[in-house]
Amino acid sequence: MSNDALLHKYQDMIDKLDRFADDLGWEYDRLSSSGRDTLDKIYIVLGKDTIPEQDMEISRKEKEQKENENGNQ
């Protein structure tokens, strides 16, 4: 197998794993603590923010948006 074919194969595998992790992320609250830890580790390996990190970022942005709206009144 050529290097290009091998790279394509591995990238396809990573893309699939990324989609599977995102699908599982929708069930994060229903996972056991061990399942959440494992999913967090998968997200880290994929170079993504964990679900708690994503939630904190969303909360930060919502707070910032409210502050901006209140400052513009």
C-alpha cells in the first residue's frame, strides 16, 4: 500500500472515530463516570475540547453576550 493510500485510510478512520465520538457526546449525561472519562480521553486524542470544556465555553459566551446586551442599554 502506498503512503498516500495509507494516509487516506488512516484519515478516514480518524474521521469516523470523530463522528462516533460526537454521536456519543450527545449522551454524555447518561454515560457512567467511567464512560465520560473514556470519552474525554478520546476527545483529547482527537485534539478536541471535552464536553465539560465545551459547556464552559458556551456558558462563558452566553455570559459575555448578556453583559454586552446589558452594557448597550
